[in-house]
Amino acid sequence: MEQGRKSIRLLLTGGGTGGHLFPAIATAEALCRRLPGTKVLFVGTHRKMDTTSLTQYGFSARAIHCQGIKGKGLVKLVPALILLPVAFIEALWHILRFRPHLVVGVGGYVTGPVVAAARILRLPTVIHEQNSVPGLANRKLGALATRICLSLPGSEIFFPAGKTVLTGNPVRHQILELAGKPLKEIGEEVTVLILGGSLGAHRVNELVVDALTRHGRLLPARIQVIHQTGAADEEWVKTAYQQAGIKATVAAFFTDMAGVYANSDLLLSRAGATTLAELAVLGKPAVLIPYPFAADDHQYKNGCYYAESGGAVVLVEQELTGRKLAEALAELAGNPDRLQKMAEAMRAKGCPDATEKIVDSCLEVIKWQD
């Protein structure tokens, strides 16, 4: 990169889930703060989440025709493979039109053709891996990428030596602002936040409702419940709580997650990398129920990283019942001192400077190309 350059053109790619998009947004925002005037283009899929999430942050978004290939049966695999050269050509077109100085991939199958096209055009590339076990796209792209940013120690074994840097996982600036405050003192009245709104969390909603409605007598009397259900489960969860006489704040999604986090003492959620990164920088103790069908069981391995230091408790879904979950929640919610120690252990695992480290890596690889 030329000395004194005031801005760059950044092309981001990835998506399909919030776990991929939020790190991309955080990286783009940080780079724009570092170099005002920077232009950002996001190349993702045609999924609504990919386009709406980016446009609400003011970034331009384009879509290419691409489908995942891992775990597909023959009927779905053939069309996905046929689309790959189409996606590659579309990626070349968007790159040639936008003329980026750098291409950053944040995971998801769309990353593959875009990063491959960037390397064909001899552009510097950075990929970021959020999970303990990289997905298929990032694993294959390791040989092509200029630099690989990792969120968790141990995942470097999946990539070529000398290319990786441990940065942590970026979190949204609203969360970082909250993370700068002292840890919340946990008293006798404990507020439990249930995050059941992500893909594949219907079973979490079922287990939580069963635990609180049928086995609520096991829990301390002074417990408050905030439950993010996802759109599909909102109504029946509300009804179940009302019929059981449980006062709970229930919504499909919460727009002010920083505010919801601030009011919570204990989290119950899946073990997605981005959620865990947010809980760590905030110092929020957690009960984790990893999604059992996550690729390479990466959610379980994500959760174990935080549980090793005592910041979280990992429960295996296949072994879990409503009663067992109620007992686990009761053990924690009834012990404020333990929750406080868990909060401290969780915060010790946080990487509040992850975004800045990724931006540093991005700017370094641009310089290396001059």
C-alpha cells in the first residue's frame, strides 16, 4: 500500500449466518474508522440475511449464485457443482468492476469462488476463521490466502505453517462499548437470558420451556427470564409461560442486544463462535448446548474452549432433558459467588481487540504486495 494512502477499496465475502456476517461488519467498520473514505463491497449469497444485514449498515452488497457442497446427497450435489464455475465467473466480474485493494473472506461456501477469483487476479487475500474447526471453504482456501486470522488457539493445525495469526473473533462495536464497563455484580436475583433464536435452536426452546414450566420448582424463586425464541417459536413459548404463570420477557429477536446483555447474569445458548466471543468480552457466564449437527462438531469444541477455564458449562443435547436442564440452571442461579467467578473466567478469554488485529493484518498484506 502506498505510504500516506487515506483509504482503500475492500471487498468482503462470506455469509449465510449471523456468525459470518457480524465479524465481517465489525471488520469493515473498523477499517473505515482507521482509513476514512474506504469503500466497502460485500459479495454474498442471495439469502435475505446477507443482503439486509449489510445494507442496514450502509455497505453495498452483491450476490452470486452459489450453493454449499459439503454433506449434500447426489441430487443436490450435482447442481451445486454445476454452479461453481458460474459463481467463479460472477466473482471475477464483481472484482474487476470494484477493483479492490484487498479481498477478505469470513467463511461460508460463497467465500470459495470469490477468494479463488481474487488470487487468480493476484490480489492479496485474508480469510478469518471463527470456529475451533474450520469449515470446508476456509480449509481449502488456506493454501490460496495470503494471511489466515484465527479466533481460537489450536485451529492453526488445519492451515499451512507461517500463514496464521491468532486475532480472536470480532464483535460489534455496541458490544465492545458495553464490554468497557466493570463486570456486573451478581446478586440473589438472577436474570437468565435464553438465546434460542438462531438456526437449529428449536430444541433449545423446547428444553428450556420444559425446564421452567414443568420443573420450575427446582429453580430459585428470584429468577428473571428473558427469552429470544426466533420467529417460528415465539407464540407457543409465550403461551407456555403464560399458562404456567411464569413472568418472562419473550421476543422473536431483540434489536438492542447490548441492552439485553447488560441486564443478564447468566446466558443459555448454542455455542456459535460469534455469540461466545460476545459473551467472553462481556464476561457473561454461560450454559451452552452445542448444536449437535454442526460441521465437524465444531460447536462442542468451541464450547469446551470456554468451559476449560470455568467460564461456561457445556451440556450435550442428546443427553439432556428438561429436568436435567432445570437442575443445571438451579445449581448456577442459586450460587451467585460461582456465577461471579465464572464471569471473571469468561472475560479472561475475551479478545476485545480482535477487530483491530484483523485490520492490522489486512493492512500488512496490502503492503506486502507492493
